[in-house]
Amino acid sequence: MTSSDHHKEAIQGLIQTGKYFFDRGWSLGTSSNYSVVLTHTPLTLLITGSGKDKGRLTDNDFVTINEHGQTIAPPGAKSSAETFLHIAGARAPLQTAGLAYTGTTQAPVGAILHTHSVWGAVLSDHFFETGYVPIQGFEMAKGLAGISTHTDLYKIPIFDNTQDIPKLASQVASRYSDPNIPVRHGYLIRGHGLYTWGKNLEEARRHVEIFEYLLEVTGRVLSLKGRLS
Ligand SMILES: [Zn+2]
């Protein structure tokens, strides 16, 4: 596939992703942002432009950026306000077969997706002091790459919401191999939403589906038990 084909395929894939996530209520209005890695070395990303309606993205709503978050094309276009979180995600150790990939120069992450769902906002706020949303006992956890059992406690890390995105990006990067609450397949920002990624757009979308399912089912169970009050 030529780089031009990859670019076109990435745009079409992200337009479809926006429609799908909007329909599910995970990316309402201009919230959320999505990116696909175009090249790993040097790192370049195709990312949604700032303030674009995610349910109605068009071919012209994307920006190509470099590893410093600077716009490569089109000239003067502004990428998402959370661009640095995508760059951090592109450098995340990819979870495969239960092992964290530790390569640094050749990041294997192919796509990074961010959603603003109701359950992501509710649970990231509710569990903020705990530091993570506890997920346990749900079969669907096995949809996360490298997870083979639903019985282990899985912790979705929560970071405080801030407008200082470069600072948050460095906090996330420092937690990739944290012994207590590691950032593995993704993380939540308090009262805000989810970031996740995958080896390609398909896997990143699956991770969004799995995380959003796990968040909703966890939230509904807690609601039934009266523990969210
Ligand atoms: Zn956001």
C-alpha cells in the first residue's frame, strides 16, 4: 500500500469511526478525537482537526502532524486540542499476548481513539480518589488484547482533568510500567473520557467497544446496588 493509499484509508476509517461512536453516544458534538499513525519513524499522525463534529466528519476535517504536535498539512490547519495525548498513545507499549511491547523507536501502535461517554465521565469521577475503575468478573474483558481471564481485577487508571495537556501526556507516559496502576490498554480522564489504542484502527475500535461495555456494565451494577449515590 502506498503512503497515499494509507492516508486515504485512514481518513475513511476515521470518518466511519466518528459516525459509529456518535450513534452510540460516545462522541457527541465536537467532543472526542481520533488518530491513525501514518509513519512510525519519524512519527507522523493523521488526527481529527480542532472542533469538528464527530458524527459528520468529512475528508477535510483531518490534520497531519509530526512528533512535536506541529501541523505538516494542510498548512495552517489546527489539530485537536489534545494532540499530545495522541502522541503519548502512539508511543504506548502495545499489549500483545499478555506481554508489553517495549520497543521505543518503532512504536507498534497504529491508532489512538478518545471518547466522551456518559459512563466514562460518571465512573472516572466517582472512582477518582481510588485512582482506577475496578473491573472484575465480566467476560468481555477478554476482548482487550492479551487478557485471557475475566476473573482478575483489571484497573482502568484515572488521571485528573486538566487543560495542561503536555503535562498530562507526560504523566500518562510515566505510568506505562507503573507497578500499582499501570496504563495498559488505555486510561480515563476524570469527568471527561477514555483514551485507548491498538495495533491498528480495528483493534483500537474494539478496545473502545470493550472499555465502554465494561464501564457501562460496572456502572449499572453499582447503580443497582445503590453504591453510586
Ligand atoms: Zn476529550
